[in-house]
Amino acid sequence: MRVLMGALIFALGLPGWAQQGTETVEALTVTVGANHAPPYRILEGGKATGLYIDIFEEIADRLGWDVNYREAPFRRVLRMVQQGQVDIMLGPLETEDRTRTMEFVAPAFPPERRLFFYMEDRHRIEGYSDLYGRAIGVLEGASYFPRFDNDPKLLKESAPRYENLMLMMQKGRVDVVIAPELVGLYTVQKLGMDVSVSPFFVPGERSYIAVSRTSPALRYADDIRAALKLIEMEGIHEDLVLKYLENPIK
């Protein structure tokens, strides 16, 4: 299978890094650190699925890799990657601080808007200035956009899961929750909450497959990119994205 893919990539005239193919990739067992964040990363009942995981499984299959998953809150997963306790993280945004300890190998996942969810009309966010004076629920360790992340005047309350944040809003402990679009919509639907979305939003950035700088998988960064390119050309990547966009609740 790997020899066939290498020949296919070469025949299609891809850039030099892609032409390496995957025929020389070592058959690794890699450990992926992941937080439970449906519909991107769904880890429950001993099973791992979701948009990001399904995409990575397609890549790992073409590389001949076995994959184990370790579930932990987002901030702890970041720490595990930084300390070399896991090999790979799926979906972090690239920041200067994170690049010191992990390589952002491939922007494998589509950009997604950051939305501001609210329950009471007085907390509707029309523009950035409306965030001041409100308690904003954020995921522990997450990055959203630079101005927001670095603004010391904002009042932020963190929690390990978006479910926790939405329930905090329901109890009046936060006024607004910022969340990626699909995750936020999935969470409020699952909880059966009557939540509104503010007109103010922030355009998303593509998120990455990130590899710990201490992991042996980093030697195969070009092969990861080649395998991603292959599933894009085969239409598998697009099919998976559309599957979760059209049916985010599973």
C-alpha cells in the first residue's frame, strides 16, 4: 500500500516534499493526546471518533501507523505534548509560544468561526467593546484570536470542557461563552439549552496536526503532509468535513 501511494504521489507531480511518498515510513505506534470536544474529537465508551480524529486516522492508515489515544483536558494535552508524554495533538492553533515545543506539521482541519453564545438579551455581543464588563467563559488553555487572548481588561472564567462553560452560563456564573462554531452548536444542542448566538464573531484559522519536538514521528513530517495531500486528492478529506458539517450531532 505504501509503495503504491508513493508512486501515485510522484505520478501526480506534487512538490518535492510530497514526492518522497510514504514507502520508507517506519511502522510507528503513536500516541495522540486529545480532549473530548465533539464533533471534532469524540472520546467516549472506549472509542475515538470525530472530524479531526477521522481525518488523522486516514492519514495514519496510509503511513502504516497504529494510533493510541489519551484523553485529557485541553490544557493538560498541551502540557503532555510539550513534555513529550504524547506524540501528537490534533487541532491546536499555531502560536509563537507553542512552536517552541511542538512542530505544526500540517493545517489539516478547516477554519471555523469563533462565536459568542449568550442566554440573556442584555449579554448580546454586537462588537468587541461589548465584551468589557462581562464574564466570558473560555476553555482552559485555548487560544481564540490574539486581541482577545492578550487583552488584560477582559474578565475570563475558564473550565476544562465547553459543556462546563455552557452550564456555568445557565447558572449565571458567566454571561457569554466563546466557542468554535461546531463545538458550540453541538454542545448547546446536546444539553438542550435555549441559547442565542451574538452577531459579532471572529473568522477562524485552520488548525493543525502538531507533533511534539521530542517524538520520533517528527522525522516523518513530510510524509504526514504527503498523506494529507493524498486524502485531499481522493476526496476523502472533503467528504469527512461535509459529513460533520451536515450532521454534527452523532
